[in-house]
Amino acid sequence: MAVFSKSQVPQFSVDVYQNEYLPEGGREVNAIVTVTSTGGGTTGGAPLRGASASAAAVPDQVPAAGVVIMVDCSGSMEYPATKLRNAREATAAAVDTLRDGVAFAVVAGTHKALEVYPGGGRLAVADPATRAQAKEALRTLTAGGGTAIGTWLRLADRLLSSSDAAIRHGILLTDGRNEHESPEDLRAALDACTGRFTCDARGVGTDWEVKEVTGIASALLGTADIVADPGGLSADFTNMMENAMGKEVADVSLRLWTPVGVEIKFVKQVAPTVEDLTGRRTEAGPRAGDYPTGSWGDESRDYHICVQVPEAAIGQEMLATRVSLIVPAADGGAPAVLSHGLVRAVWTDDMAASTSINPQVAHYTGQAELAQVIQQGLEARKAGDFGGATAKLGRAVQLAAHSGNEDTAKLLSKVVDVVDAATGTVRLKAKVADADEMTLETRSTKTVRVKK
């Protein structure tokens, strides 16, 4: 087990951004909740924002981690011949990035799942010897057979559950569609694995299905991306593993408690990506529910919470919801509260106060719409509805420009010719490379933060 000194234990903070003022008859309350984890002393994510004074420490020791790398070895990995070699090299690079003491395994995925290393239904413990053995075992990987990703995930789950690792993570690489099991089989596997481990998913080349790969990452609270050129796999795998090694607190949830009469309309992660958590609620006692956020290292994420409150008279105020960040207790007792924040509602006849939209709320409402219209525009384009595609993708260009989402703007410019970004006036390109269209679709949910 990796153990960190108390000074290295991550500190969590919750900051709430909202306009709490409602007009007479107003019932909808929106807030952006920023959760920040700092001070863990390992590799981490994006640049951090300032932590509030409400920071709370997690328990003294960082729990052990387990990682399973699932490598597509189906027949299509032979074409081109360099693809499987690149996958082997990328997996070796990921193995080299493993921290000493981390439990790990490598799985070859075809129409069935095979243990490549260490075998015997168990995980190895990373050290110089086991890393060398794992890389030697990768030399035996050959391409052949079909693709049944659900079987890979179920094997990863069995292997991870054989360890006492608290932080459980998978890395999955595929180059093709999941043609050797039904969508229902994959859905059942994802349902069985949800909450048991997180998983980053990557599609290599352009012959895989975006919705399959992004659906895996979404269900298992991981990241999804395209690696169009197999030559980029090693750098991507190294980055993924570095981020996995930076995770220090597992199974963190947002707990929302609401007073009588308050209804939660939605809970969404809105940075660094858009992810709707509303349907993932598990009940946590009277008027309380938990929404999973997965594992954390040094990083910051934003969540959009929307609730409906009862009508009240001018001058009244109420607590709309209490947001707590929790982790389960090792002994099964009451969860530990890492930090908390309050969302308020105040009724006023001051028109300027009640009609003002909080900048964070406005920004992320636009970012969520941006992700939606990109996906709708690409669907319309595939269906031959070029008018609908032009309108949706034009709106996407407008939103990306307004919010300063330069990365998404660049991806959009490969699919449409931008006439006027400010008004969203665009023309569909006559020819679009598969890699460009798939990259835009895969990365459509990536957001940017509010400009300072």
C-alpha cells in the first residue's frame, strides 16, 4: 500500500456559485458547485482554483490501487501491421508508468478475454521485476478473432475484485465495433461493473463506434478519446496511467440533502467534461441522495445543480439544498464528510437582483448546449439532413466562440467552413475526413472554464 504523510493527504473544498435571488413566484434555483482536491503530492489533473476555507482532509493513508489494461487483439488489429505493435509499445509504456506497489494485470481482448499477465486470476504487484515480466509477456500478443468488449470488462472486474485495492481502474483500447456480442450484453456488463471500477476508453484508428467507446467511459466514470494515428498510443497511454497513478481517494460522491418540498431537477458534471449524473442517484436516507464522482487526485471539477423550490413570499429565504462531499467508511459505518456547501433561495422584489444570471451558471449552460448541438448536428449530417446539420453546427460554432472554447472551435472548423462565428453562420464542408468527424464527436463534451 502506498502511504503518504499527513501533509500529503488531499484536502477537499466545495465552493458554490449562484444567484440566490428569485422573483415573486420564482421556483428554479441553479448553482455551480466547484469541488477541488489539493495537496496530495502526486501527479494530478488540471490547474487548480483557490480552495475555500471549508476544506476538509481525508483519512491519513492513501489506499492501494489496482489497474487492469485491456488491449484489443481482434483480427482487425493486424491492419495495418504496425497497429498491434503500437498497442504493445503503448501498453509497455503504461506498465513502465505504474507506481511501485500498484496491483496490475494485462488482458487481451477478442471475442473472449484472456489473461496475458500475470495469469491465474490474480493481479501482480508492480516492481522492477514484474514490470519486466509483463513487458516480456506482451511480446506474445497476436491478432485474431472478434470483439466482445463486455467479456473484457467482466474479466477486469473479477481481477480487480481479487485484490483489496480501494482505487480500481481500467484502461481499455479498441479499434473496432463490438460485433461479437449484443448491445444488451455490453449494457449488462457495464451495469455489473458500474461502481466497482473506473475506466478510461480509447478508440484507435477510425473503424470503431464513437457511442460505444464514450458509453463505456461514461458508465464507468472515466475518459474517452480517439487516437486516430496508432503512433500516438504510447504518449496517450502514458498520460492515462500517470493520471490513474495520481488518484488517491476512491468512491467519492456528491450527497444532496433537500428540505421538504424541494425537487432536484438535474445534477450534471460540467467541467472538465459534461456528464449527466441525474439518473445515477442512490438514496441515502430521508430526502438525501448520492451521485457518484469516482476517484480523485489533485484536480478540480464543476457540477451544475438545478432544484425546484416551493413558492414563497417576498422577503423569505430558505436552504434549497445542502451539498456534501462524502467517501464510504472502510468499516461500513457512516461515510466521512470531506467538505460541504449550501445552495440558497431568497425571494426579492428587486428586479435587477432576481433577473441577474450568475456568470458560472450562464457559462456552463452554454457549454452543455454546445455538447448537445454538436452531437445533434453530426447525427443530422449522417442522416442527410444538411439544413438541420448546418443550423446545429452553426450554433455550436457560435457557442464555442462566445465561451472561448478554442479547442472545440478548431475541431468544428474541420467539419464546417465558418463564415461568421459571432452569428453562427457556417457552410458544411463537402468532404470531411472520418478522423476529424470522429474526433469532434468524441471530444464534444469537453468544456472550458469561465474566463477570468
